[in-house]
Amino acid sequence: MSYLKVRDAAVQQIEDGMLPLYPKMRIEAHPGAFTELAIKQEAQRTPAILTSLVNAADGVYSNSITFVSWVLYRASTKDTLYDGALKIISALIPVIRNANFDLAIKDTAIDAECLYSGALDAMAVTMWAVKWELVLGERAFIHLSPEDLKEIESFDGTIIVGDHKI
């Protein structure tokens, strides 16, 4: 099992738990960093839950994976904007709490934080970061197979900006 497969399983379990409640919800994996421009682009397709694997710790005494599920919600009025996001958070936390990961050995710690800012407010968008951690069994990823690594792409160092190669 690879971290990629765990991340994909997390996204799938969130999708399975949330789509029956919110059929128009966009649920995807995300790299985990946002610029203001990226938020404007993502806000065009809300409501959304974008999940990032942001930390993997392989320590002597404990192993864990930390995720952030970014909740984006856009509405025409401030009242529905904030209320709608809270409804999503209220549904998402139990979905995460009840997710089934064969590798996890301990209950998931969950922390939800509103990322309110004036810039988001001007876009009529609210954004929450729901941070959650899975504590794993000892050396959960010690037995990777060649299949787990076979589709890694290589990068030749060329970047194209407009019509120019850098």
C-alpha cells in the first residue's frame, strides 16, 4: 500500500459519505496549497471538499498520516454562506470519524478551522480546513511492491510558459 492509495481511499470514503447528503458536492484530491487566484478558480465549482495528504510521519514510536479536507462554499448572501459551510462541516466530520482504514490503529483526531478573510468575503466564499490524522500500525508501508511505484512519471526539467521553453 502506498500513501497515494491511502489518499485516494480517503477521498473515496468522503465521496461515499457525502454524496448521498449533497449530490452536487464536488469531492476531489488536491495538492494542498492555495493562492488567491486558485481559490477564485475553485470557487466557481462549489460546494467542494478537496482533500490533501499534507504530512506523513514514519517515526520510531508512532506513524501517522495527516490530511486536510478543504471545504469551499459560495453563496449569494452572507447568512447562507456561513450557514451552508457549517452544515457541510457538520456532515463531513462524522464521515471522517467513521472512515474505515485497515492501516489505522487509533481513532482519528479531527480539527476544523474557519479560514475567514476579507478576500474570501469579497468573493462570497467561505473556506474551512478540516485537519485529520490517522495513527498507523508499526511500519505500515514497509512492503511496497513494484506495482506501487510503476507509474511514476519522470520530469525532464523543461517548463513551458506561453510559447517559450525554460
